Amino acid sequence: MSTFRILRADRAASKVEVGTLAYSCNGYDYGCANDDSRMTGIEHRSVTLDPTGAYPFFTIPKEDLEEVK
């Protein structure tokens, strides 16, 4: 599972703050990231604030995330 730091929060589909850690969503996102990518022309990813990758999730542009190694 990947861990990300949020670099820009204003385009997230949830109320989050810059610097917050987010994690890859392990469950099905019902096509939300794909829909947001197609509608905005910016590739999105589904992430969660739960370190185990559990629901709930939200979408955010991939360019607004920095992978934490």
C-alpha cells in the first residue's frame, strides 16, 4: 500500500489539509477516480485517511500527492 502527503488540498473531494497523510484505498472506488479524471482532464486517485486502506475514501488529483517512501 502506498502512503502520500497531500500537497494541495483545494481540489480534494473531501475536506483535508496540506501535509495530511493519505493512503491508497484498498477497496473498490466505484469508478469515482476514473469519472473525476474524465470530467476534469486531470488524473485522479482514490485515497483514504485510514492507514489500513479502509473506507471511506475520496478522490484527489495525482499531482496533488507526493508519495512518502
